Amino acid sequence: MPDSRQITHLLNDIREGTEEAYEKLFPLVYQELKQLAYSNLQDERDDITYTKTALVHEVYLKLVQQGRLEVANKNHFLAIAARCMRQILVDHARKKQAEKRGNNIRDITFIDELLKVQQESDHIVELDKKLKELEKIDERMARVVTLRFFGQMTVYSTAKALEVSERTVKRDWAKARGWLYKELKSE
């Protein structure tokens, strides 16, 4: 188990823009990121199948490209990684939809080569649209959904990442699920 002080130190280095900090950090959190990807993909729909390793590596590439990152702690970092996973899944689903419409986008990335997407990627894109609508109504509630659904975080971890109480997370989670159910059902 990695030393939490070492992780915190590396996160501070990332915040300061130290380039090699990501290279040192990722091996320390790699297994947790793979578990996050596994949980996300397992509970993901039957419409997307690809390796958890590919998703973790894509998150790594995306974060490294950003360079400096304002990260408060390990839970906050995992929350950011969960959001990256969501963005990667949504972007990929959009590309697949465009291909179905005959708009053959040939912008092949690392994840495109490893990803095998089946027919129902529409669900991810629709969920993302609804999450964007929810963000306009209640940004924290949308973040709770992102962390709980895409990040597979526990109530406790979500509360820590958002710096709110567990009760608030439970309340937001229940409201958001109800709102999303109603919105997605009406489509």
C-alpha cells in the first residue's frame, strides 16, 4: 500500500507543474484507477467493451497533457480521474454515433484501437446530455452522479472528494437519480 504522504507530496508537485510527478504518481495509484475503470465498465452498459487498462492509460495521457492540475488530495485526484473516464466514454460514444450516420471520423487514438464498441452507445451520449442539463440546475448534484456512476465511488469517498457530508451526498444522489430517471424516460 503506497504511503499517503508520498501521494500527497506528488499531488503538490503536480499542482506546481513538476513534469515527472505524474510518472511517479501513477504507479502508486494504478491499481485503484484500474479498479475504478473495472467498476465503471462492469456496471457500464453492454454497449461498450474494452479493457480497463486502456481506459486507465487514456486517463493518464489526458491528465499529462493538461500539465498542472489543482488537486487537493488523493480522493480529489480520483474524482478528476473519474470525470476523465466519463469524458473518454462519451467522446468515444459520439464518434461511434457519427460513424453510424456515415460521418466516418478517422481520428484514431490509443483508446480507439483497444476499444470495441457495440451498438448502444447512444445511452452514454444521452446520459451525458442530461448530466449537462443537471449541471445547469445543480452542479453539485451532477458531480455526485459523475463520481458515483462513472467513478464508482462510495458515498464516503464522494463526500470527501466534494467536501460535503455523507448525508448531502445521499440526498443529492437520490434526487439526481429521480430526476435522471424522469428525464431519460421522457425521451
